[in-house]
Amino acid sequence: MTSPVLEVRSLDTTLHTPDGRTLHVLHGIDLSIDAGECLGVVGESGSGKSVLARTVLGVHPRATRATATGQVLLNGEDLLTAAPRRRAELLGTGVAMVHQDPMTSLNPVVRIADQVTESLTNRRRMRRRERLRTAAELLAAVDVPDPARRARAYPHELSGGLRQRVGIAAALAGSPALLLADEPTTALDVTVQRTVLDLLDRHRGTRGLATLLITHDIGLLYGRARRIAVMYGGRIVETGPTEAVTEAPAHPYTAALLRSVPRVTGPLRRVLPAVAGSPPDLSRPAVGCPFAPRCERAEAVCSTEAPPLHRAGDGHTAACHFPLTLPIGPASASVSKAQETV
Amino acid sequence: MTPAKPPVVPTPEPCPVVLRATGLSVVHRTRSGPLHAVSEVDLTLRERRTLALVGESGSGKSSIAKALLRLPPPTAGTVTVDGTDLAALSPRALRALRPRLQMVFQDPVSSLNPRRTVRDLVAEALDAHPDPAVDRAAVVERQLEAVGLPLALFGDRRPAQLSGGQAQRVAIARALAAEPRVLIADEAVSALDVSAQATVLNLLRRLTEERGLASLFISHDLGVVRAVSDDVAVLQLGRLCEQGPTEEVLAAPAHPYTAALLAAVPEPGRPLGDTGLLPADPPSPLDPPSGCRFRTRCPFADERCAREVPELREVAPGRTVACHRPLLPVAAAQDSAVAQDGAAAQDSKVSGRPSR
Ligand SMILES: Nc1ncnc2c1ncn2[C@@H]1O[C@H](COP(=O)(O)OP(=O)(O)OP(=O)(O)O)[C@@H](O)[C@H]1O
Ligand SMILES: Nc1ncnc2c1ncn2[C@@H]1O[C@H](COP(=O)(O)OP(=O)(O)O)[C@@H](O)[C@H]1O
Ligand code: SF4
Ligand code: SF4
Ligand SMILES: [Mg+2]
Ligand SMILES: [Mg+2]
């Protein structure tokens, strides 16, 4: 049996902000990704998707202090307890990130060649000509046309789609085992999004890259991610094979999310069924189900008791007192949070 | 053979025109020479209606939006608002009019002052409110509530403490606080998750109708465009390539580029379709192809496409397309033989596309 590239167990992350607030953002996150596999993480804004990626990397915005408990295992080694030097080594060689906005992750005054080869030049001192050649090769691998010329360019001279490909080239340069892609195509238009996602799929296939694909667009995961994890209020509320989750959602939040997707096919809906209410206040301790204030199916028990985890045979799980499709009655009694890894 | 004239359909009384742009062109000066970002575009925004402007990155959508607001003024063409030519206004009169033309930008975080609280960010937009006696605190609370950010939870936060989606909603609340006449939303919901997106789209639509706004909604997401707009204009390398009622255009696109955009939309349960695009990258706007600017990526291009710039022609009442071989036959008399041949030829080509 192969062991997963990334395995996250019972991860809780709390952020301490400079203005003295404490936010319990992530609650009991369990997930795992095998080599060559894409796990899609979908959820509304503020559900904790980016904090999840940042906790794996151990990088948070300046002035924010974070405490994480649980385990973040990269090829079996726990990043949370590793000594700082070992952690930096594991992350430097094993994990790469593709950001939402390539303009913020690329340095505007540094040539593309130097940024794309950054994770290489840190280790091997390359001569300039060699660096340009290597950069052009890396750019060609992500379908950047005219790579030799583009290697000499600065980020602002490229279109958004090309910049994101440069971001991907930089991420892939160090041959990571795990790619964290946080909304990699949100800033791109659909035709370019299609080519960038196809590109990520291709490299995932040929390099056996484990990919965590974060998005708020559940439609984008269809046909790409084998499994989906749906996040709500810092928890994974539903997980399973992409088809099962999108065609027969078990959690009321997933169902509501799917209903509110604006579609180009099917009957025209002038008013989209938005999920009423607002996301949970993470600065307050949550009792019961975090979705209860917005849930159509909520009963009294939902706001007092943490929902149990229901399962189907195909690894489809949902944390809900009254799931829509999974067998009624939890697989194991009184499971208070997701125990099974995604 | 003369094709039968289509029956005359009585058109409903159109809503009053608020903003009209005619012959709009924008040329940016760049180190590599003049860049024609927008070429001779005509647009009409009507009261209580939303026009969607669709096109890929670099097609000139933001250049159009800025030209409408004279930030900076267009290189050529006129923009009138309620009949007044903006170019004829004194700087002072233009300043007085500006708050009635509001824009919500693509990048929420950089458009918000990082040191202000959410409450102050919305309150300062009220400086442009037409009624000086307005109850500021109440309006701030109402606008934030309208975009799904309760004042009690978000009022004291600063932009850095918001997720991307939350920041964009603050920007929208700010624009609405000034009681605008024209609302231009440039990729304003692209960064929002679907539930927030649905809330904001419903809100934009409702406000456009209730407050008599004339809205221009810029997006590359046709699903979103379908939900929010009445009409759509598709932009390709600075030129309009197709225009018409949104439902009709999406049901049967006439331009190959519109068809490609439609095929690229990811949707749950919809298999990844073939966009039909040739694997070329969008050409540089500094050096656009001769003739039809789409021809390097168009599966139907022939030598006429390299030679002649296609003009906008009518394919149905209220629908125009700029293509020598549109996917729908061009309406009576206008070059009908060629167009219909083209359409027929393309039908077989489309159905014969290899699937991936
Ligand atoms: N540095 C920080 N200081 C304070 N609060 C933060 C910080 N980073 C994130 N948060 C809060 O943590 C929650 C989760 O944020 P996160 O950025 O992970 O959301 P997300 O799911 O990535 O949303 P989006 O889809 O908008 O990117 C939000 O409520 C956010 O306001
Ligand atoms: N200030 C500017 N200076 C030079 N070129 C510009 C400027 N603004 C936009 N452009 C160029 O004009 C074209 C259209 O840009 P833009 O209107 O921003 O497109 P869109 O909003 O559709 O993505 C692009 O090629 C872009 O690079
Ligand atoms: S546990 Fe209750 S409130 Fe929560 S999603 Fe299920 S039915 Fe709704
Ligand atoms: S004019 Fe020619 S190249 Fe342009 S879209 Fe039509 S068929 Fe394609
Ligand atoms: Mg995020
Ligand atoms: Mg733009």
C-alpha cells in the first residue's frame, strides 16, 4: 500500500491577530492526498481554505501568530513538530504553492528567468547563460510561447494567463511532491483557465504530483479532481468522489452550494438561490453544527449537538444530523468530528 | 433565391437610454508603439437594464470601462450620459457628475485603504451621497447588510483581516452608498464564492431595477452573465464581435469566439467540452492579425478572413455579429449567400469536431 504524500490529521488552527482577537479557524481537518491525485477543496469565502494551505506551509501574514495542533504529515514526517531547519528543508524540496494572483507572488522588478529558477539557484550556483537556458526549458514545459524571450521579460510584460504559467513553472522547478494551488485560475478568463487547469492535470499525471486544488467554483473540479472536500466554517463537512458529491450531495450546505451555481445550461433563473445569512463568526466558540443558523433542515438538536459523521461505502462522508442522501444513522455512534481521513 | 423577409415583431417600449458610447476607441502609448486596446465600439446602457461586456483578458473591457468614466478620456468617440456629452463638461461639472457613475474594480484589496475600518470605508463613500442630511450610520449598516456583511461582525475590521471575497463585498457596498446612476462592475464577482456571488448578483439585479440604475457588467463567466444581464456584448481584441439579448446569444452563439467561450465554462455535471479553439495563444494587441482579429485561433478561418475586417451585421432582430462565416445565417439580403454557405459548412465542421 502506498502511503499518502500529504496526510492531515485532526488539524486545528487558531490565529492570533495583532489587534488581540483570537480566531479558531480550522476544526478537526482530516485529509489525505496520494501521489498523482488531485483533491479539490471547495467552500465559501472565509471558510478557511487559504488558512489550510498556509498552515501546511507554516506561513501566515506578518503580524499574525498561528497555533496549529494535530498532524500535517508530508511523506510521513510531521511538519508541525519538525525542527525549524528540518521543516524548511522538507517544505523547500517537497511542497510548492501556486497562488491566486500571480502578480502578488511574482516580484515585479526581477526577471522571469531568475524567479522561475529561484528554487534551483538557491542550491546550485548557475551561470547567467545557463540560468536563462534552464528557465526557457521550464517555461516551455508549461506551454509559454517564445520561452527564451519570455525568460528575459519582467512580470508586467506578460498577460495574466502567461504570468500564471510562470507561477506554475516556478512551482514545478524544484520537482515538488505536493502542489498547493490556491484559486490558481480565479483571476483568469475561462478559455485561459481551461488551458492552465489542463496544464496542471498534465503535470500531475506525468510527475505523479499530489495536488490540493482550492477553489470556490465547484464546477471547475468536475472532471479534474477525483475527490472533493467541502469546507464550511473551518470544517470539512462533506467529502467523497467528485461525482457522488456533485450528483447526490449529502450535506445541506453542499446542496445549497450547488443550487447557487449560475449555469449556462438548464432553465434560466433570474434570482439565484443564494444561501441566506452569513458565515459563522470564528471568534466565537461553535456549539452544534456551524451551518445550523442558515440550514433549511435544521432542528433543535443541530444547534446543541455536534453532528455525527455519516458514511457511504465509496468514502462519501457528511457531518450532519439529517443528511440528504447517506444512510440515516451514523456508521459509528457519536462521532463528534470527522475521524476518517478524506 | 430571395430569402423571405422575417415577420415584423413589435418591439416592447425600450427603457430610456442613460449612457451611450459611439465610436469609442482607446489607444495606449507603450514603449513598443501605439496599442489599439479598443476600436470603434458602440454601447448603450439603459435604465433598469444590465449590459454584460464579455471577453478574455486583454480584450479591452477595462479600457472601455475607464474610457466611459474619462479615466482617462477615450482617444476617439463620444460618451453621453442622460444626453450630455461628457467631453463638453467643465472639469467642475464632470467632478460633480462622477459620483453618479460608480465603478467596482477587479482587485478588491488594492482598491481599499488598508488602514481604514470597514465601517469608515463605507462611510467615506457617503461624502458623494446626493443627500447631505442622510443618516450615515444607518446607511452604512444597510449597505453592508445588503452585501451580506453584518456591521456587528465586520464594522471594525480592516482589509487585511478580510478574505478576498469579503473585501470585494465592502467595495460593492461603497459604490452603492453613493447612490449611482450608472454602475460599472469590472469583474466584480469573479473572486467571490458562489453563495456570495449569488447574493451579489441578485443584489445588482434588484438594485438595477429598483433604483433605475444603468449597469455595465464586465465578466468572462457566461454563467454569471446569464444570471445578471439582459443583453451581452462580446469583445475580441478591442472589437465587438457579437451583440444581442443574452438568452438568445447563449442559446445559439453566432460568432465562433462566443461559441468557444461557452464551451469553456466549467459546470458541475457538464463534461469538459472541446472549445474548438486552435491551440494558438491570443495574439499581441500590439500586432493584431490582419482582417479578422480572431483568425489565428478560429477553426473556420479562410483567406477572406485574413483579408477583410468583418463588419457587424444583423443575424436576428437586435442581434449582430462580425464574422464572414457566422454560425447563424445573416439576416435577409445582407450577403446572404456567402453567410449561409458558411453556416452550413460550419455545421458539419462543428459536429465533426474530435472530442478529447
Ligand atoms: N491574518 C489573518 N488575521 C485575521 N483573520 C484572518 C487572517 N487570515 C484569515 N483570517 C480569517 O480566517 C477566515 C478564513 O480565511 P481564509 O483566507 O482561509 O478564507 P478562504 O476560504 O481562503 O476565503 P476566500 O475564498 O475568500 O479566499 C476568515 O474569516 C478570515 O477573515
Ligand atoms: N495604461 C495602459 N498602458 C498600456 N497598455 C495598456 C494600458 N491599459 C491597458 N493596456 C493594454 O490594452 C489592452 C486592453 O487592456 P484591458 O482594457 O485592461 O483589457 P481587459 O480589461 O479586457 O482585460 C491590453 O493589451 C493591455 O495590456
Ligand atoms: S446538522 Fe442540522 S443544521 Fe447542520 S447541516 Fe445537518 S441538518 Fe443542517
Ligand atoms: S471572420 Fe473568419 S476568422 Fe473571423 S471568426 Fe469569422 S470565420 Fe473565424
Ligand atoms: Mg483564500
Ligand atoms: Mg480588465
